[in-house]
Amino acid sequence: MPENLNSGNKKTAFFEVDARILYQLGEQLVSNKSIALAELVKNSYDADSTKTEIILKNIKNKTGGSITIKDNGLGISPERFESTWMRIATIDSEENPVSKKYGRKKAGEKGIGRIACRKLAKELKLISVSENEKKEKIRLSAHFYWDNFFSGSDLNKIPVDYYYEVIDPCEPTGTELNLLNTTEKWTEANAKRLNTELWDLFTPKIFREERVDSNSNNNDPGFNYEITSDEFSAFEDTLTEKLLKNAWAKLSGYVDESGKATYTLKTIKMLKNNVEYIHVKENNFKTLKNTNLEIYFFKYISYFFSGSDLKLNDAYEIGHDRGGVKVYADGFRIFGYGEVGNDWLDLNKDQSRSIGNFQDESSKIKSEDPRPGLDLFVYRQLFGYVNYDKKLNPGLSISINRESIDDTSEYQELVEFVRLGVNITTVKYSDEKRKYSKYERERKEALEKEINRRAEEAKNALKKKKEQAKTEEEELKKKIVGLEEEAKIVNNNISEIKEEVNNHVVKKKKLDEKKRDAEKKARFKNTPESWHKLDLLRKKVSEIESEENSLNNSKKNLETKYSSLNNEIESAKLSLSNKSKSNFETIKKKEEEVIESEKDKIKVKERKYDEALSILRVLASTGTMISIFTHEIQSFISGLISLNSNVNSLLSKVNDIDPEDKKYYESESIHLSEKIETIQELSNIIGLSGGVESRTEMKRWNIQPIIDKIFIPFKIELNKRGIEYENAIPERLRSPTMYRSELIAIFNNLMTNSVKAVTNQKVRKIKIIGNETEDEKISIKFMDTGKGLDKDKWELVFDPFETNSEPDLNFGIGTGLGLKIVSDLVSGYEGTVRFIEPPSEWKTCIEIILPLV
């Protein structure tokens, strides 16, 4: 190779461009026809158009149709047509970053929109009206036949004729692109996607009022588009206020020009509390600036859609189609991010791993849930965007195909900004969910107590009403008896008076005869004695008549009284009848109230048992899976033992290994051995409880070794926690005839409860004792030094879903079914389980009594 590169004959060469470049830029880079059209719509926006119409004709399921993009922008002048339209990859966007009329930040770059036309159709007919400096309207037209730009030809030598002329000044400005002789078939799904992509091309309208302004002119009237087609169904946006008002919360976030990130979370449809939370990121971002986000967070459960016009299933479908966090640069969509199945934030990935806690500062947020990561939101549960300023974030460069951002440290900060916001929201949601669950539990407990109180009140009211009714009816009956007795006496008196009156009538009749005789004699004799005798008789008759009148008056009064008494008796009898009827109806109503209150109590119990049954069904359905898992885990254990043995063998043979490294690997090998032992013991326990013998053979089992085997898998964890346990069951103590799996279930539930109870105590001890009682029964007592249990809950915790245990990452979060299962299993063998007063050094003691045989 000659040393002097400038020696020899001199010639000059220039780069030439093959027409194939249009194919590579227009068809290979832009693989999505929706993106191709979106780029043309961007050009309309850059031209200060306020409206763009897209007309689809004769393209459904066939080629050869047309697509028209028509706007009312400033148009393309002849000068601009030659300098920018016909020049690929100009720097016009860099030299003129904002539009002429409204000062919009330009969205189009590198002229990719017009080149992408050839992907959609074989021809492009351009008609554009612009206004020059003389206020003249100029119409320009050009026709591109893309087949002329074939591979092997020199791009800059293929002529394109264009025409322009001055036209009527009243003609409006604007550009019309006619894509003729389309090359691909369009389906209903393609048209639907086009509509969705265009809805999301700009920051969605539903968010637009609250997005960070991209420095556009305040006089900008905005930009809209319309798709017109007779071949496809109506084009509409599913992302509406009707959907968003059912979100749990909305998160807003902003990174200022110094890199400081601030998040604001506000609930929309609260669980327990109305959350308003502000979080300032601990450390500023190094490169990310002037970036904002807004995300709505959903959980597709009936609670959030109760009373909504939108059905839960419909919302879920919208979430599947439109959910996700989309990325925008200066308010324009970068395609790919936030599309169906796109997990650019690793949300679905992390949810599938069931991570309990996040590895960022969101883990420092106070929460009642120890494992908030289990509630991580995934893409279909999010509706939102993140928008960044391109000028202030030059490191966020968009790939030429418009479908991604280069994976740089700046991009990783963008991901971190959004993901931290999602994690913060998840922690707050998980905390609220936990509080709501606690509130619901307390509410249900209060409701149950209220139902029990009402039931008791109803029973007492019924009893009181029955007693009152009995008293009232007895008093009325006594009154009637008294009135009837009085009426009987009056009636007797009337009879006696009648008899006296009759006697007086007879006596008067005799006296009247004597008086007539005396009158005759007096007139005949006319002596003073005869007239005196007549006067005496007259006087006696008068006295008899007076007495008779008095008796008649008494008789009349007694008859009146008798009639009154009879009326009073009838009235009292009617009152008794009415009172009995009223009391019957009232008592019946009270009885119905008691029945209803008892029904309410039954419903509460049914709900609890239904929930318990549901979980038990799920547990029962895992039997086959556990069997397969046990088999596979044994194979896995064998592999681990072999691998660990090989590592130890290799360590003993290698001489040139660093002593510190050797010590480290030996330590890790010991740790692995402990883990293998734990897994092996757990597998054995699964085998014990799930094996055929455990489920099919009933016999009297030796209790002590079963309890030992339950504790063995957890001995390393118990040692770490400093928990002492003692199995003081006598060696010969046996269970009644039962399944071994049932014994394991009983002791395992009691053991895990005790471990969780003592973990956070100063003294951490568990002891199990047992003996045969004098009445031929078995007594087994689980004792621990945990936090204890209030006496008023000693019976309550045996109900389903009543739990007093603390959540534990290794021993599980209490479901409230453990003691219910223990109670059901024990009672199934005519035994009892209960809390009793623990000995002095212990805090809790549960006693199980089982028959000896």
C-alpha cells in the first residue's frame, strides 16, 4: 500500500442513491399501515391544520381502492415542494421546529410520512393550495407512480412533473393526498386498529385538558380528525369518561427541568379512605427533564362498577384493547408502547413472579400490607400516558421506524419514572385494600352483633308481648266473671221483688174487698166506728199501694241495672275477642320478626360456610397437583443432592482456589444442604398428608412421631427465630381410630398458629403435652408464649374467616379457616377443642379432647 495516498491520477466521486431506498424506508421500516397513515396525519398537524379527514373507499378485503387524506392546513408552496417534499431526510424540522401559524412543535421527522405512502398504494396524487407573500392562492398538483422508482435506478434522475397555477383567492388552503390503487386488503380489524391508533396518535382527548402544554400558541384552536367510510362500522373511541370514573385512582407525575420528580395520587372511587398522597422522589433524575405522566388505575371487580352505566365485562374488554401506558414525545404517540401485550414496564412479568416487595423507594412507604407487590397493577389495568419534551431530552431518540426509543440510560430513567409511579400507587392501593378488608370484617362483625342483638330483642319483645297479652286477657275474663256474678245477683233481686209485688197485689186485692165491704157498712150504718174502720182500711190500701210502687221502682231500677250489666258483659266479651285477635296478630307479627332475625343469623352463617366451602373446594381440587408436585420435587431434591456433592468434591480437589472463595463456597454448600433438608422434610410432610395410606387407612396412630415430623421441616426457620419447642407427648399415647391426614391437618394448623404468635415476643416457646384421662379420653394441649387471646374471642375464632394471627411471609397469611378445620375434624370424632386458662408461664393453651377409641 503506497505511503502517499494522494499520489497517482485524481478523479472526483459522489454518493448516489438507488431508488430502492424508498422501498427500504417506506415499506420495510414502516411495517404497520396504521402508522403509515398516522405519519401523514402528523404532516397535516405540522401544516397548522385544524381538521383532517381520512376517506377510505373500496378497500375492504380487496386491493385497488383509494385512501384520501384531506386537511385545511397552510398547504405546500412550489418552493417548499422542491426544497423539502422532494428532498429526503431534510433538516427542516431542526431549522424550523415550530409551525408557522400556531407555533406547534412539529411532529413529523425525516419525511417518512410521504415515503410511507408507497406501502399503502401504487400511486400518490398530491393537490395542495397555499398562499404566497403576495396573498395569492397557488394550487400545486403532482402525481407519483411508485413503480417508476424501481431498484437499480438512480433516484435523483427519475423525474416527477408537478404543476402550479394562481387560483381564485377565495379558495381555502390545504392539502389533499390521494393514495390510489391500494396494494393491501383492509379488514374490519385493520380499520378498527387505524381508528385506535389515530385516537392515540395525540395525547388522548380524555387526558388532553390536563396534559403539560407543549408550548403551542395560545390561539391554537386544536386539531381533530375524522375517518369516513361506507364499508366499515362506525368509528368511535371506547376510552371515555364513562370508563374512567370507575377507576380506583388517578396518578399524576412530573419531572421538572432539574430532574426533580413529583407524584400526586388521588382516589376516584375510594375503598376505605379518600387518598390524596404526594411523593417526591428521593434523588433527582440525571438526564430526564420536563416529562409528565397521567395514569388511571383499575381493578376489574364488581365493587368499582356498582351503579355504573358500564358493565364490568365491557370494561375488562376495553382494558384488554386499550389499556397500557403509552409514550408520547411532544404530545405525539411513539407506537409500540402500551399496545396489547406490550410489557415495557415489566408489570406482567413481575406479577407472574408474585413479588412481595419492590426494590425501590416505594418499599419505604408505610403500609399495613407486608407484601403489596402481590397487588401489582398490570398493563390492562392502566389507562394513561407519559409525555416528554424532545428538545430537553435529546437522549430519548426515536427509531426511524417510529415504533421504539433507543435503549439508553435516558430511556431507563423514563421507565424508572413511570414504574416508580405504578409501584407507589400499588403500595397505596394494597394498604387501602388491607384497611378496607379490615373495615369490612369489622363491619360484618358489627352487623352480625347487631343481627344477634335484634334477634334477642325480637325474642324478648315477643315474650313480653305474650305475657302482656295473657295478663290483659286474664283481667278481661275476670271482669266478665265479676259482671256476670253481679248480673246474677241483680237478676235474683228482681225475682224477689217480683214475688213481693205479687204478694202486695194479692194483699191489696183482699184489702180492696174489705174496703168495699166497709164502705157499704159505713153507708148503711153510718156510724163513727164504721167510718173510722173504713178510713183505716183506706189508709192500709194506700200504704200497700205505696209499697207496691216502691217495689216496682226498685224492680225497674234493678232491671235497668241488669240490662246495663248485660251490655257491659257483651262489651267486655267483644273487647276480649278484639284484644285476643289484636294480640294474636301482634304476636304473629313479632314471631315473624323473630323468624326474620333468625333467618338473618342463618344467612350470616351460610355466607361464612359458603366462603369456607369455596376455599375448601379449591384446596380439594389441588390434590392431584400436589401428588405430581411431590413426585417432581423428589426428583429435584435428588438432583440438588448430586450437584451439591459434586461441588464439595470439586472444592476438595482444586488447590489454586483463593482461601476466602473456598470458605465462601463451602459456607454456601452447607446452606444449600440445610435448604435441601428443609425441602425434603416438607416433601415428606406432603407425602404424609397426601399419601394413599393417609387418606384411606383408619387406625390408631402414635401421636408423638407425627408431631415431630410436622416440626422437622421448619426447624431451621424456628432456630433462626429463636423459637424453642418441646414435644412432651408420651411415647405410647395413641389417637382414636382416624385418618393420619386428619391428625396432620389438626397439628399443623395449631403449630403454624403458635409459631406466628410467638415470633415477635421476647420469650418464644411452644410446648405440646398429652395424657389419657380417667374417663377414657385423650387430652392434648398446645401451649405457647405468644401474645395470647382475649376470652371474648375464645369461641369466636372457631368460626370460619375469624383470624387473630399475624401475617407471616414463611408461615402464611391467616385465612380464618385453620381453627374451623381443627374444630370440624375433632367434632367429627365426637371430640371437643377449646381455649382454656394457660399455666402461669404460658399465654395461650388450646385443649383437644378425643375419645380413647
